[in-house]
Amino acid sequence: MQVAKNKVVAIDYTLKNDAGEVIDSSEGQEPLHYLHGNQNIVPGLEQALEGKASGDRVQVSITPSEGYGERNDALQQVVPREAFQGIDDLEVGMQFRAESDNGQHIVTITSIDGDEVTVDGNHPLAGETLNFDVTVVEIRDATSEELEHGHVHGPGGHQH
């Protein structure tokens, strides 16, 4: 069986930045399971895995436009500390769900200066080249429920 749209694919992976530092890895954990062709992983990696079979290894460098996008300075803003009601100890790196005209998104605190808190709505890996080393572990047909929901269920996937 080959990696194709609507197949559940299990991969072992290591993700490094351009400096060779490991950003994320499945090493020592269960493989990552995803529903291929349903925007469950970054587009560049999905394209690189298309047509591969179990046991295939892929090493690919993915540009920001095919990863988490370019950085957008407009997604950074300074908000008053009082916007974080009920949270006494704010720290750089904390993430929160924020509501905007475009719906909910995650923001990360990037600096705190007195009563001013700078938040960034960019994905932490926006603007970064992603260097993946991936091995396809398993491929199977998706269930009708997985297809309906657009993501994997069961072991290694989402539970309802």
C-alpha cells in the first residue's frame, strides 16, 4: 500500500532546524499517525510522503511557505497585563487562546515590560526551514468515521 489521500499513515520522524538542532522527534514514542491529504501535517511534508510505502525513508527540507508560513509582524501586539485576568504569574513562552475577527488562535507571550505584555500570533516555527528525517512505519485505509471527521481515531490518533 502507498501513501495517498485518505490513507492513515504512521511515521517516525525527527525535525531539525537549519542549525541541526532537534526541534521535535517521535524517538522513544509511538509513531505519529495522520490522515494523508487532509491538512493534518505541513503541506511540504505531506507532498514529500505522497506515493511512499511502508519502510521508505524520506529526508526533506521544507521552506516556510510549505511549512508553517512566513513570519507576519502584524500578528504581534502589545496588550495590557490586565487582559490576562486570573493569571498572577505571566512568563515569556506561555501560550493562550485568543479571540480575533478571524476566530480563535494561539498567541505566545514574547516579552513582558511592566504592565505591557507582547504576544505573537505566529506559529513558533513560522519563517523556519524544516528539516525532516521520516520513516513510513505503516499505512492503512481510513475508517468512514475518520474520513468524516478529517483526522485519525484510535491508537495514535484522536479519541472522542
